[in-house]
Amino acid sequence: VKYSALVNGFDSVNITKLDVLTGLKTIRVAIAYRNKQMTEVRLPRGYFPSHLEDLKDVVCEYETLEGWSEDISTCTTWEELPTNAKKYCLRIQELLGIPVSWVGVGPDRSSMLKVNVPLNQNDGGAQSLY
């Protein structure tokens, strides 16, 4: 997603289907790529292989975040989301370096919540809930 945001010039993203993550004890987020042969060498930030042949030699490095069990389909504001759901969205925002504008919590168009959490001006990351 970082690469896609870079090449397409996104100035924000929307996270849809956040509700399908409800009930997972943990959520793994890919944060970097490594070459299979050089497992200690992380590929450059934002790097994505340009050829399928190169992609087969890449493995993901994951970060594990805590999940949530609360039903979020009835949430109507960002503030109503469980803390771990907000942490997940803010971590995505921090990793991408661009704001998350909307979060989908259900199947209807009206199930989109506006997110008004700016990026931290000092380090390009989101304001912390940690």
C-alpha cells in the first residue's frame, strides 16, 4: 500500500471493511520486505519489486497488533471505536505517512466514519494512542 500511495500520489486513504477484523485476537501488518537469501537485510522503505521474478524472492516482515472483540458495526463516530481498532488505523496512517480519512465499519455506505486525526508534524507519524 505504501508503494501504491507513492506512485499514485495519494494524499489520504480510506480503510474499508474494518468490521471483518472484529474477533481476531491479533492482526499482522506487513511493514517491510526482505530478500529471502539475505534475511537480515531489509529492502529500502517503500520498495516493491517491479518484476514478478523478483517478487518471488521477497518475504514480508510483520508487526503484530492486538485485535478487538467489540462489535463496531453500530459505531457512528471515530471516538466510539474500540481502542485497538483505532490503534490499528493510526498505525496504518503512521506506516503510510498519509492520513486515514474514512473508516468503514459495515456494509452500508452510511457505515463510513470520518477520521480527523492529523499526522504528527515532527515524525510523519500519527498521534499516538499507545
